[in-house]
Amino acid sequence: MRINDVRAMSTQELKDELYSLQERLFDLRRKKAVGGLERGEDITDVRKDIARINMILRERELGHEVEGGK
């Protein structure tokens, strides 16, 4: 998920996506614990997506709309 895609989503969509990513992270961690995880990078990717969404939600909460991507 790219940061521009995240910024294009509404706040409610972000919250819904955050919930589904947290569920996915839980499932991936469970698979890792029992030895059924094939790609360890999946956990890293999901964690980064969660961080991106949290960053955008926090920006919106503070009223900082960042434009341009830098």
C-alpha cells in the first residue's frame, strides 16, 4: 500500500482498513508461532501499512494535511 493511496482514503475507510490489517497481523503472528508462515516479510509489510495508516489518522487529527509527499 502506497502513502498516496492511504491519503486518498476517507477517515472511515482508514479505520476499517486498520482493523482488517490488525486482524491479518494477528493471523500472521499465529502462523509464525506454529511454524506455518512461509514469508516472514508479510509481517513486516503489514506492520508498515498499519504505521502508514496511523500516521495519516494522526495527521488528520492534528489538522495537518500534507501535500506533495515530502
